[in-house]
Amino acid sequence: MDRKSSKAATITPDPSMRVSTVTAPVRSQVLQILRSAIISGRFQPGQRLVEKELCEMIGVSRPSIREAMRQLESEKLIEIIPHRGPSVARLTPNDVRSIYQVRGALEALAASLFAEEATDEEIEQLKEAVADVRQAYDSGDVGRMLERKQVFYDILIDGSRNTIIRSTLSSLNDRINNLRRISLSSPDRTRKSIAEIEKILDAIVQRDAKKAFAASEAHVREAAKSAQRSIEKLEQYKEPD
């Protein structure tokens, strides 16, 4: 779906996006539902988010939607344009470059620290996570890929023993996942991605911090190229303001 068509798209009913009355607080559910819809691509970049339609779809009041919108705006997942209202934020090529520069540096550092600091048990957990990532890639289910890859990175970052890496990446996590989804939508990229992840694991198993750093850096660099190409294609369809 290109930029022009996605922007004019109508939000259609989806039973899976209805709020439950018996689990988490409504405001938390609304925020999670909308965040997931954006990250998964259910709501496309540039698509307008009409308050009335969202209320009907999710089954909540306007104040709940507005509160979630404010949070999503702070996370840079939506943008609120005067006289036009909220829409899903578009990532520019410069945004992509900047996010991947930070991600590449921090994840490479986490991989090198993991090789030095992780216990044998954590390395075994990482091996299992990589096997799960491989199965997810074989399934072709991008949502499952993102979920399994997040587990891999959670283990990697925890084992690095560096809390600053986690807190910094957490502030970018939703946009990183959004870019991962864009990158992994290419079958060719998924094949290359798992090979790159296995190189990171091999270096870690060898306890070679330099190799782990280089393998992780290379992985993020290739992911950045894939995402950049996709974003540049989408930019061609951007409507003038």
C-alpha cells in the first residue's frame, strides 16, 4: 500500500482490537492496542487516525483515545498536525539513518560485553533464542519474527550487564520494531538476517568480543540498508503538505 492510499484509508472494524473489561486498566489496553496496530503495520505510515472511528473500533470513550494519542505522540509513533489531526508518523530516510546509527553502536557493544560477561547458562539461552528466531523466519510470519527476535535481544542485553544500553534502546524500541518489520518484509532480507544472527552467536560462543562486536555491527548495517531502501520507496508516494 503506498503513501497516498494509506493516508486515505478508512479504519475498518477488527474484533481483535476490542478492549477487555476484565484485564489491564482501559487506558493501558488502548495504548497497547494502538501501539501494536502501528508497529504491526495494521495502521500504515501517513494514515489518519480518526477519533470517532477508533472509539467505535476499540469500544472506548474519546478521553481514553486522546490519552493514548498523547503517549504515542511522545513515543514518535504518531504526529498531530494542526487542522488535520493525528496520523501515523512517517519515518524519513534521516530518521532511519539516525536510529540505526544508535542501534548499531549499542547492540554491537552489548554483543561484545555479552561475549565477555555472560554465564554459560545465558549462552545456552541465547542459542535457544537463535533456534527460535530461525523457526520464526522459516514460518514467514513477520509478527512471530519480531517477537522471537525481541527475546534474542532481551537475553543479549541482559547478559551484557549494562543497564544504560537497555534504557537507551528502550526509548527507541517501538520505532526499532517498526523498522524491523519493514526490513523483514523482504524474503531475501530474512535469509540474510538469520545468517548474520548466527555469526553473532558463533562469536559469542567463542567468547570473542571483537568478533561479536563486528558481527553485530554488520547485522545492523545490513538491516539499515534494507529499511532505508523501503523508506525511500515510500517517500516517492508522499503527498505534498
